[in-house]
Amino acid sequence: MIYSTEQSTSALTSEYNEKILNFDFSEMRDDDLFKGRLGVVNYLSSFYEATGDERYIAKISELLESVLLNIENKTDNNLLKNSTLLSGAAGLGFILKDFIKKELLDEDDFAEQLRIVDEIIFENTLKFISQEYYDYLSGPIGNLQYFLNSSGDHDVSLILKHLERSSKNGKEFYTQSENIFVQGYNFGLKHGHLGIVKTYLDYLNKYGENQYIVETIDRLLQNIINVLDFNYTIDKIHIFKYYNIYEENDNIIKRQNNRLSWCNSDLTFSYYLLKAGKLLKNQNYISLAEKIALETVKRTTFETTGIESHHFCHGSSGLAFLYDSLYKIDNRSEYNEASQYWIKRTREYLILDLYKDISANDLSWLYGGKLGALLVLNGMHNNNTLFKLLI
């Protein structure tokens, strides 16, 4: 079947879902939430909830059993060898607690396992902080987000105390890492300071005002504002935000690119600046956020976005999701139009890929795969709980 842009999204999605249901998952090495079996479990759960099709729940059971068996057998890729949302125990805990809440699993059957999971996550979170490693999805901030989502009030309080103590020692939230895309003052969401801002905003929404949290949000946002580039343009369009800043041989290195993306771009920054401005009643934040966001909607070319695929992290579906999220908190038609534009691009990319052989990499959630893109294309990001970790 040849799909035109006018043909139904549901028909296109059905073709992909048949491929996913019939895929040989022995070819998938990873079990984790964003590039492994748990990501597929999360994806299929959205379609099971929407349709009630028992094939989805059967495949979910098969994959979850495989994940738990790898833990029991202590395989090299079992999820308890790491603690994070990106590739470890926090991803497992997230899925188990989500399914218990939805009554897809019995809480009594997993109480002991979740106790062990939470203990591993908590201990490793404190270890990350002691090593001055402040990553979001693959570090302690994402783990803090996990406890915020799962009502781990005691763990949240203790982790915050360690973060507060650590932030007062030298450079605030300067990440020590051999990964050049993570090290230093990373200003993005997935690996950097916007992940901290997001988590601290979520804390305020859940627990109410906290002076340390508010002051930290202000400092982190102001640090980014202080290094915005108001003169850098491509095709007469402003691109404001540096990717990250780090030290090298006593020199400050600023890393810049033109990417427009979910994970780390001035669009992501504008969303959190706007969200903080509304929560903290800071009109300066709101005004600057709108200035930046409205400039980003002009960017559609590869030269101004780096977009060449449907992918969620660095691709069109992540932008559709971000603009939709912006539209929900600032009802400007420009954001809705931008979201629809990137939805259309996402659909076009997925149509082009439909008749290619599907691989394990295609079934990753965040990076090179199709799962996040298909959920956004179908509007399922509005109800899928994993998206709350991503915005």
C-alpha cells in the first residue's frame, strides 16, 4: 500500500504495529526504557489502553517476563546493573509502578522487588552526586524525578539535601564526565541544567515553595541567559543558546550548533523559561521566553534545525511534541502551527521508512527509533505517562 499525506495516520500506524508485534525480540540486546524492551512495553501499553487489543498485552507480558528473567539470571545487560531512567533500575521501577497504578500488575507481587529497586536507585543517586555528576536521564536528577513521580517523599528530601550541599562546593552543577557532550555546564534537558530546572519546577508544583529550590532555578536560568548570543544568525534567523560550556586547560570553551531539538536547543530553553516565569511570576522570563520561542518557529531548514528524520531526541517528532507543550501553556497560534508542521514532517519521514526492514534500533524510544515518533503522531503523548518525564 502506498500512503499519501492524506491517508489515515491509523492505517500507517497499524502497519508499523504489525511489524513490532511480529519482530524477533531476541535480536534486541537492551532491556532499558529508552532503547530496549521496556520502551516497547511502554509503547504497546498506550495502544492496549486505546484499543483493548489482547495482542498488545500478550506481547507486553512476553517482554516484561524477559526483562525480569534477565534480572533473575544476573545477565550482563540486566537492569539492576545501572540505576538510571535512561538505562537501569529507575526505568524498571517507573514501568512497574505505572502498571501497578493502572492495575495491569498486582502490587503485592512486586513489593519486594520494588523495595530493592528503590534502594539501588537511592544509593547510586548519592554516589553520582558525590562524584559531581549531575546528568538528568542518565544521572541523579532523573533519579530524583523518579522519586518525585512515585511519592518517595523521604528519598526526595534526602537527595535534595545532598544536592544542596554539593552545589555549594565550587562550581554549581559543573558535571565531571569524560563525555564531551555531558561535561561542564551542559544547558540542555536530557543531560544538563534544564533537567534540573524541570525537576525543581516539578518539586514546587508538588510540595509548594522552597527557598533553595526557587533560588537554584533562578540561578540556573540566569546563568543560561547570561551567555545567550543575541547576534548569531543563520538565514537572518536568530539562534540564541549555546549547547554547553566547559573548561579546557584553564580556557572557557563554548560549544555552539544550529540544532533545534527536544533534548538541547533554545526551543527547549524557551519552554522551561516560560514555565518558570509563569510559576514564579517573573515577567522578564515570560517576555524573553516568548521572544526566543517565536524566533524558533521560523526555523524549518536543515541549516537552521539539523532535522533530517522523525526521531524524538534530535528529530521532527520531538519538535512537534515541544511546540504542542508550548501551546498548552501559552495559547499562541504560532506554536500550534509549528507543531502541526512538524507532525506533517514526522508522518512523511515515517512513510518513507515504512517498507524498510525493521531493526532493534528502530524500536528504541528516544534516539534512532520510531516509538516516540509514532506516539506523538497519534497524539498519545497526551496520556502516556512517560512523556511527563520528557517535558
